[in-house]
Amino acid sequence: MTENPQISAVLEYIEAREHELGEQAGQLRSRIEELTARLSELDAESENLRITRKTLLAIPAPAPADETPRPDVPDHPAYQQILTALTEAGRPMRARDLCEALDLPILPKNTEGIRCKLKRLVTRGILTEPEPGLFTQPRT
């Protein structure tokens, strides 16, 4: 190279400094690659969580477990009164017993009317008839 010792010293310094900067740049590039990979992992996980949240929010809320769907009870208030009387009694009842519980006179037309309503509730699956003429609510 040159024979000037000052220039040689400067050139050696430049060469050492270039080598040192090259090593530092290599380390930084390696670190950048690691951070870029980690950033990609975090972005992917974040996207998965966003999709999971969206999916969960789209699921309809289930019916409460303690409320089993009841079959359709006819709208007439007499049916509600019959079901209430059976619930309050807590035991199977006959049409005549229900007439008494509902404060109806014990007349054939009343007992037959109640019996028809009870049979209708059995047909709809709201009541059961474990033996002929005896009506109760199904056990759940």
C-alpha cells in the first residue's frame, strides 16, 4: 500500500472499524429476523383470537337448562287453573277432585268438562294418565 505511516495507521483504523461495524450490523440483522418471526407469531395468534371471538359471538345463547320447553297449553284460563290445581295438590287427581279444588259444583256437566280438558292436556303431552281417570303432571 502506501509507505506513509500516518496513512497506514488511518487505513488500519478504517479497516478495523469496518470489520467492527459489519459484525454489529450482522448481529442487528439477526435480531431483526428473530423479532420479525416473533411479530409474525403474535400477529397470527391475535388473528386467531379475533376469529374465535367473532365465532363465539355468532353462537346463539342456549335456553336456560332449568327451563324445559313445555308443550303448548291452550289459551283458555280453565287450563291454567287445572294445571295450577294439580301443581298445588302435588299428587294425581281425578276430574271430580279437580272440580272440588276449583270450587265447581259436583255436577256431571262440570266433571265431564274437566275430564275433556284433562284428556286434551294428555293428548298434548302436558299431563299423563297413569291409570284411567287419574291425571298427573309428568315427572321431569
